[in-house]
Amino acid sequence: MLKNNRFLSTITTTDKNHFRKLAEVKELGLEEICLFPTTIAYEERKSLYRELEKTRVKKIPLVHLREDFKVEEIEYFSIRYQTEIFNTHPAEQSPIPPEWLKYKKRIYIENTLYAWDKKEVQNFGGICLDFAHLEDTRRLRREIYQKNLEIIGRFFCGCGHLSGVNNEKKYSRKFGVEYYSDHLFRDYSDFDFLKKYPKKYFPEIIALELENPIKEQLKLSEYLEKKLNL
């Protein structure tokens, strides 16, 4: 990775500001980012890719897949941006297309609302540890938290996601669960929860899954590197 920084700025699509983030990436001349095109369909993804090619980005270490991703897209990132690692949600949450299995050892299963399925993790590259989701389960769903700790102890963690966690309890109508995590951080204290977890939990690639501007993500990355001393 460039500059040996494990907390990488990320273009996310949850609040549909991805083209604005892409403009920031271009303005700043960044050469390495992560990409989470998880809320946009194929045609819009193609538009995003065309604009991405106009930037100085040379490497995308981690791409978050969604269920309609084509194998051609996986190959595109692998060749053009040296992407070695992909992650996806567990099959219990969203389907995993059988054609992806060609690349299954480069795909890592994320912890979401559910406990990891051991057999599913074994069949892929390992786990993608979402720290904010883990903290949500620690606070609100202890049984899932304990099961996930067992999986963390047994399987290779190829990548991670990081969002903020605050003390404002929220409710997801879509999934019917409470949570504290937030993709928009307001203060660096939203990341104090990380001090609860051992250094061995932190993989070499951690994408900042945040809606904050790229400039704010870069400052946060520097802060976390110093604060956590990984």
C-alpha cells in the first residue's frame, strides 16, 4: 500500500455523493482508495468507472461487491487497479452469485447483522471485519458477538471496514434492529470504541466506510494511525 497506511479513504455510495467524492479524489491527486459501489446498479457503476479512469488512482486494494456484480467487473478491477481483495455480505443477507466462486479465495465475508457462518467463511478467503458492526453486536446482540469472536479467532482476516460509533441509539426499519454505528462521523471520539479491541484484530487494509468528505477521511486516517499505534 502507498505510504503504508492501513486506514484508506473510500468512495461510498450510500448517500449518493460518490461523484462528489470522486471529484475530491481527482482534485487531491490520490493514487490509492477503496471503492464501495454497493447502492448503485450496473449502468451507474459503469459511469462511475469511466470517471474514475480520469483520476490518478492507480490502486484500489479493496472493492465491496454487491449481488449483481458481474465477473467482468471483478476482472476489470483486478487488472486495471491491482485489486486483490473483495468483500461481500453473507449469503443470509444477500445472494452470492455462483460465478463469483472462480475468485472465492479473494472474496471475504463481512460481519453484518448476523453471526458468521463457519462453512461459508471456510469456502471463501476468510473474514472482512466491520469494526462498527462488531461493536453494535457487543452492545446490543451479545450472542452474535460471542459467536463472531470465535470466528475472528479461527479465520484469516483479509480486510476491514470502519465507521463511527456514537451513543445515539438508532433503529433500522428495514432490518428490524437497533444500532449505534454511523457512516457519518462527527467527532474523533466516535472511534474511541476501537481501543476495546486487540491490535491483532486489525488487518493491513481497512476501508473507511464513511460518508464524510475525502479530506476529512484523510485527516481521520492520520489521527487513527497515531492514536492506535498499530
